Amino acid sequence: MKFFVDICTYTPYSKVMKTNHEKADRQCRGTVFNIQKFSVNDGPGIRTVVFMKGCPLHCAWCANPESQSACPQILWDKRKCIHCQQCAENCHLSAISFHEDHFHVDDTICDSCSLCVRECPAAALKKEGERNTVQEVLNIVEQDRVFYEESGGGITLSGGELLMQPRFAENLLKAAHENGLHTACETTGFAQKETFAKIMKHVDWIYMDLKHWDPHKHKEGTGVFNEIIIENMKYAIDQGYDVHVRIPVIPGFNDTIEDARHFAETLRKAGTDEVQLLPFHQFGENKYDMLDCSYAYENKKAYHPEDLEEYRKEFEKFGMHAFF
Ligand code: SF4
Ligand code: SF4
């Protein structure tokens, strides 16, 4: 995979962007929970990744559980909390309570005012999710333009799922193109065809994950069937878009040699002969605790590429290039 391009061959994307005459609405608002700079694993070159809130899938192993709800949320770090209860006293809506020293916020009451976060003496609270305009997000992304130009990078929309905020995603991608930025996204592909098509025409580099080849197993692990995802993947590939398919390899869910064989068949039918394998990791474990919810993969051993070599080779038997 090519991550960096020569500065001399870098073409501003304003010159190659797909034709679209209607200008972006830069005042359109969306909910974003993180903007991460200097990323080198989320598309070509150096990138700024915009994490959008809300996801139609609820994968049991999700590394960003704070992305799943579409609403802003208050996270509590029990390691920092000094149990002064000031947050509960300060909250003007009495949304905070403590049960056996465990913080709880009632999301149906909280109006996300952030007072508890600002006033916590131990910095134990964090708000995930802010309403931002397209222009506000772009102002941050633009701060690193020089690095994009040197590396062939740009902006990546991740999540959560950008297709859950289609108007915001479309306007942000359009505005990025108007500014001459390369655009990428990491998508589940789970949306109606019309929505998917409308957004993807503004994306220069598309990462799409497939969590399971079997529709019922897919539903067991993620909460939704996979047919729409596979259809949209095929559509994007047929359109000639730059689609990069990935499989998160999850212990006990999709990690047998038979799974690899079925994945290879499914992906070949969808029109791709290349796949990236993402070994399961435990990066999100602490966040489940902060969100006050249980984590089904607690204590599960992380995978490393060397553990999955036989799995990877199975794809090659079907003429696919599989890599980590
Ligand atoms: S104000 Fe902060 S330190 Fe005090 S109880 Fe609330 S979360 Fe804990
Ligand atoms: S964000 Fe505001 S309303 Fe929500 S729990 Fe904190 S203080 Fe209460």
C-alpha cells in the first residue's frame, strides 16, 4: 500500500475532484467526538481524522464504544475520581447519581451543558461529542495543510459512522474538496443505497469493513445483517471507486480457516481481490469502564499477524492478496 507520494507529483484534489456544482453548506452542523491529527493509518499520507458520533452497528468488540450513541455523552474515569460528589451537587438537572461509589448520568435528562466536566476538581469527567459546523471542523483540518501536501494526505471521516450523519458528512466532504483536500473515509457501508451513493461520490479513498461473511453471524456480532453492506461494497467497486476492504479478525467470531474461505468467496463475488486483515486488539477496553457498560471481550487475548498466517494464506488460495 502506498502511503506517501513525492511532493513533485502531488496534485491538489481541487483539480481532480468529481464534478459537483452545488457548493457545500459550511454552516451545516454534525456531532463529532474527536479530531485526531497526524494519523498515518487512515488513508494515504499524513491525515487528520474526524470521528463522527453515532453508528448503526454495535459490534461487541468495538474499540470506540463512545462512538456508538449519536448523542454527546459524559465519561467518568474512576481512577481519577476523588468521590467528592461535587458533580452531582452542581448538576442543574440532577442528572448525576452515585450507586455504590459508581458514577451514573441519566442520558435522558442531561442536556450536555458540560458544567460537571468543567467543575470536576480531579478532571475525572470528559464529554464525548460536540456539535460543530463544517467550517469549524475544516478550520482545524486546514492547520496541517503543509503536511498533507508533503505526504499526499488529507482528511479522513471515521466514527462511529459517517453515513449516520449524511447531510453533515456530504457537506464536510464537499467543502474539503472545494479546499483542494484529499478525502478518505472508514465506513461500515450500512445505509440505503441512495445515501451511500450520494456520500461516496465525494470520497477519494474508501475503507470498508466486512465483519462476517454469514448474514446471521454478522447480526449476532454487530446487530445488523450484512446484505446491504455487501451490496454497497459491490456498488462502490463497480463505480470504480478506490475501495479498500478490511476484515477485523475477532477471536471466536470469524477467525477459523473456514471463515477465511467463505470471506474470500464473498469478496471475490463483490469484485475485489485484495483485503487487509485487522487482528483483534484491546485498545478500547478502558472506555467501556468509563461509559459504565460491560465489555464482552474483557480478558480476550489480542491477535498478532503471526497468529493469523494460516488464515491469511487461505485467501491466497482464492487468488486474493491478503495483508496486515
Ligand atoms: S466532581 Fe469529579 S471527582 Fe468529584 S465525584 Fe464527580 S467525578 Fe468524582
Ligand atoms: S453535562 Fe450538565 S446536565 Fe449533563 S450531567 Fe453534566 S452538569 Fe448535568
